[in-house]
Amino acid sequence: MHPAIKDLTLREKAELVSGGSFWTSRGVERLGIRSAVLTDGPHGVRRQRAEADHLGLNDSEPATSFPTAAASGSSWDPQLLEEMGAALGVEARALDVDILLGPGVNIKRSPLCGRNFEYFSEDPLLSGALGAAWVRGLQARGVGASVKHFAANNQETDRMRVSAEVDERTLREIYLPAFERVVREARPATVMCSYNRINGVYASQNHWLLTEVLRDEWQYDGYVVSDWGAVTDPVAALAAGLDLEMPSTGGTSPALIEAAVQEGRLDLATLDQAVTRILEVHDRFSPGERHAPDLDAHHALARRIAVESSVLLTNTSGILPLDPTGGGDIAVIGAFAEQPRYQGAGSSHIIPTRLDNAVEAIGAATSRTISVAQGFRLDGEQDQALLDEAVRVAEAASVVVLFLGLPDDAESEGFDREHLELPDVQLRLADAVIDANPSTIVVLSNGAVVSLERLRGRAAAILEMWLAGQAAGSAAADMLFGDVEPGGRLAETIPLALAHNPAHVNWPGSDGVVRYGEGTAVGYRWYDTTERDVAFPFGFGLGYTTFAYSDLRVDVADPTAAHAAVEVTVENVGERPGAEVVQMYVGEERPAVLRAPRELKGFEKIRLEPGERRTVRFELDERAFAYWGATGWTVTPGRFTIAVGRNSRDLVAEQTIRLDVAAPVVPLHRDATVGEWLSHPVGSSVARAFFAQLGPAAAALEDPESIRMVESIPLTTMIGFTVDAKEQPSSPAEVVERMLAEVQSASGRTT
Ligand code: BGC
């Protein structure tokens, strides 16, 4: 318990677990307990000193606008995320912020989610690794993180009430691991519970989630804060494991909590524990030294991250990089060239310290003549004069850089998109400009996947920059002229059509319920399982150089342990320096349950000079081979394929290993089947001994063909079929109960 507990009154304790204002926790002046400032997050510090809101409406202090998670997720670079976290930490501390609300590690279940720009990936390993790095960087600067939104918050439609109906295996394998990794590896100050229900129970009141999984299994020692307004019953929330309700409810929640303790409906120990967790975290992150942030350096970092996060999707005939000194005029077309779209709308919306625009940056980077045309209106209205002007400018230039993307009102926190298309006004412009000048390079700004079917194969190059922060404009120029290469790889699949998305028939649900019917087959796991073509696969991205892979080695020192060491050598065989994201996928050959053919289990981004080579090493532990089964994480003996390569559909080398781990034991119970009894180490002989008394029926158990027919029949039913009631005075259920008791006592003897 925190030492202050003994001096606090019940009322004060009830107040401490409830916000003090919109952005602060409460303090207790007489005991020197300070109130802490919690604010957004996650791509810049949103410190509001006057009117507070969490919808991005009112102003906040200027702060560096870093690339959004949709971008930084594509960097595949934990080191870079750690640097971003550290820079955010310095700015947060300078603005008196104790807890910065981020990172968002929810999985991109559908490209339509309005908040995908705040999330890293469709893959849990990548999301967790990047989220943990961000938290490490931030917290090393003395500012606490709040990993959010825990859990299964994968859509904005009805987000404050909807019940995400998800089976446990899917939660464990897809929607929880990123949180688990952040919690276990980076010890975040707080975890923010989401608004939605999970299998009928609000996340804020979900004992299984907040206590059994988070505390008991993952050993989490920070505090759980509610999303803003996510608490519907403050007493039930505390009992389930929530610690701090935000924002302030005035005196309402404290009064309810105080009364619940007085009336014996809430344990005082539960309240004491919540207060302790909050105070301990605020002690741990008590304001240390404040440094004036080096905003120039942070801007430069935002620019570097934007470059490392941009994904070059196509580059026909190597049109990129452009020559900065020769080759004719360059037309820069599209409203986003001068009015960049660089961040998303909602609670993460901030005021940047400065804003680069691409027209100026391109002009500064080249001696070639630049001509500019707006091309389209951001409000989506058709404007023939703008289109005609753009076509004239395109025709007269030797190359066109066309800036397209989603406008602010197309995607946001608070609602989901309904389709994947770029605005019609932009597609019409793109058609006309490309007709006028096929040497058109499209640069995209959008927070989530857009359909590229109208551009793919028509544009000479497509550079996806996502929402790349305040330095996006200069980062674009850096890449266009080859000062640096785009370093990103897709953290989400770009499908050929929205209808191919695994969530499509269960999106966004109705009547307050959304079923996660696709189970674990999310993102590339689905496209690979269903063998669908995609526009661009997970992990895909081009650069300005090429890499060769060789010498894949997979070592299994002890096949009875689920562990392997993997090595592969990568060489830059091109003429420019560049980065490669070496990706390692694992697949089980004949899994006992439906599993994707391959899942990402390791990655490393390496930078190599021309001719340079490096050996990359990965360790695979038990979890890398496991699925979530009836008894928890389960590895079955068998063959596994380890593949390394450039993306999920371009695996350059693979090797198969055999693991002879002990077969998992499925506990027997009343409804266990014949097959389950026969594969149980003790139950098998008990069942065989029983059937041996019956003569001919026993023989069927030794015949592989008969076994296949009967193995899914519950043993109780099977006994009913084979035993004559006159000869067997006990009911089949009683017989099975006796056999279960026998198994239990025999298991006791053997352990
Ligand atoms: C969002 C959170 C945010 C909070 C505070 C909520 O509406 O879901 O992500 O941190 O507001 O602004």
C-alpha cells in the first residue's frame, strides 16, 4: 500500500480515483499529493491551457506534429519509434504533462476504421514491437505512457457501446498480444481501457480483461485509466480492476464510491489498491528536470521518420528518383502540395510548431523549373477550370508530381469510412493528368488504405506517405530527388477490393453487436489462407536499391523444446545505400486448428551501403510456434516452415524444421470424445481396459478406419451404443464418472 493510504479519509480516496478536471487527476493538498496532467497523444503533445475538449476542436500549445501511427507503423523501425517517444517526452515535460495518452496499438481489422491512422498495423507482433519502443522512449524522459484502447476497439461506429463479440483464441492471438508486449516489455505508466463492450461486458467493467489477464497473467503494475467518459458504473469499474476514471465527473462518482464502501458493496481494500497504483505511478513519474525542447531537432526527426515511413508502391522504369539538376520542367499538381494533409482529426489533433509544404521544398531541392496547379478543390466540388489548368501544366512539363489523398472530412476519430475510394474529383484529375503526361508520380496522403485500382498501372510511380506529420512536404522532396530513399513497408495489406477484406460481412455490426466472425484470419492471415490476390501485400515496399538473400540457417538445438535460431545473410547488390526490412514468417504444416499459412514472427530493418552484407539473427521461442488452445498457449509436435523474405508474398528462402515437443494433453471431462480419451496419456489405457471387457467393440478401437468414424462421438454416447443396459447396471454417465475418477487418481500417482 502507498504510505499516504493511512492518512487519507474515505472521501479523499473516493475522489482520488476520479479525475480532477478534464485533463488532470486530483491532488490532496494537505498531504502534498499533487494532481497529474494526462493529455493526448500520440503523435504530438496536445496541451490545452484554456478551453478543454477531446474532439480536436479547441486550440492547444504548439508542439511537433510527428508522423501518425499509420505512417510510423510502416517504418518497421522500433529504434526510430523510441526516438519519437523520447522527443515527445521532452516536449510533454516542458508543457507540464505527466502522462501522454498513447500509443494506440489496436489492430487494423478493417481499412474502413476511421481511427486507423492512430494505429500501427494489422499484425500484432509489429504493433507490439513499435508500441513498446515508443513507450520506452517516452518514459525514459520521465513522462508516463497510456497504451490504448484496451481492448478490441477496432471501429468507430457505435464505439461507445458496441459489443465486440470475439472468441478467446482470436483475442489472445490477434487483439491482445500488442498490449501484452507493451505491458511486459515497457511497463507503461497506464493502460487506457476502451469504450466498447467485449463479449457483452464494457471494457471498463471487464474483470477478466482488467484483472485476470492484465494483472494476474501479465503482472501489470501501473494503473488503468478509463477512456474519456468510458465509465458507466464507477463502482462496478473499480471492482473489475479500473483505477482512475477520466475525466472529472464533479462529485458524482466519488459520492457513489464512498457510499458503496460504506454500505459494504465495495471492498475498501479494492479502493485502497486503486489509490495506491495511481499514487505510485505519479511518484514514479514525478516532474524531474524540464528542458526546453530543441524544436529544430524535433522537426528534423519528424522529417526523417516521414521518409522512413513512406512506402514506394510502384516505380515504373525507375522514374524515381528524379534528377535535381536536369531533365526538363516539373509540374507539381494537387491541393495537398501546398496545403498538406499531415495529421488526423479528433483527440490527437494538434497545432504544429511549423508546417513544410511540398511546393516550397521541391523548389528548394532542384534547379529545374517548377510549375504549380491546384488541380482540385478540397471540398470535393468539381471545378473544371482547375482541372483544365492542371492538364495544361502537366502537358507542358516533362514530369508531374501529383499530390492526392483523403481530405480531413473523409476519415476521423468518431466515424468510419464507407468505401476505399479517393474522392471522385481527384480520380478524375488523375485520369486527365496521366493522359496528358504519363510520367506522373502520385504522392498520397491518407490515414488508411485507399483503393489504388484507378492508379495502379497508370501512374509512373506511387509513393504512399500516409499522414506524415509537419515535415511531410520536405520529406517528399528528400525522397523525390533521391537524397534518401523511401524506407517504409506496408504494415497493412492493400486489397484489390473492399469486399475482399475479412471483416467485410461482419462490419460494422448492428443492434449494438459486431461479430469478429473471421476469427484469427485478420489482414494477410486471411488473404493468404483464402489464397486471394491483393493489390500490394503486407510487408511490401520498394526502395532505390536491391538486396540479395543467402545462407538461411535454422538451428534447432533440441527438437523437444520449441526453440529455434534463424540466420540469414542480406547484401545490398544495388548502387545506392538503402534499407531492407528482413521479415521472418512461421507456418505450421498440418496444424490441429485452422492457422494462417504464415505469420510474422520476427523482423529487422537494416541499412547497408552498396556491396555491404550483414547476417541477421532471430530467436524463435515457444510463442512463435504456439496457438491459443483449450488449455492456453499450445505447441503441437510436427513440421514448421520458417521463411524469410521481403514481404509476406515474396519469401526468398525457407526451411522446414521438425519439433518433437510433447503432445498437448486435452483434459478429460464428461463430454470428452472417444478420440480425446484415446489420445490422453492416462485416459487411453482406462478407456481401452473398459472396452476390452466388451469383446468385439474393443477391436474397433484398434482399426484405424473404424476409429475415424467413432472418434468424435462422446465416450458417454459410445458406451450407450455398445453396452447392453441389462448387463451394465450403471448409466453410461456413471461409468464415465468412474473412469474420470480413475484417470485422476492414476494421474496423481504418476506426477
Ligand atoms: C479518445 C482517446 C483520447 C481521449 C482524450 C477519447 O475520446 O478515444 O484516445 O485519449 O478521448 O482525449
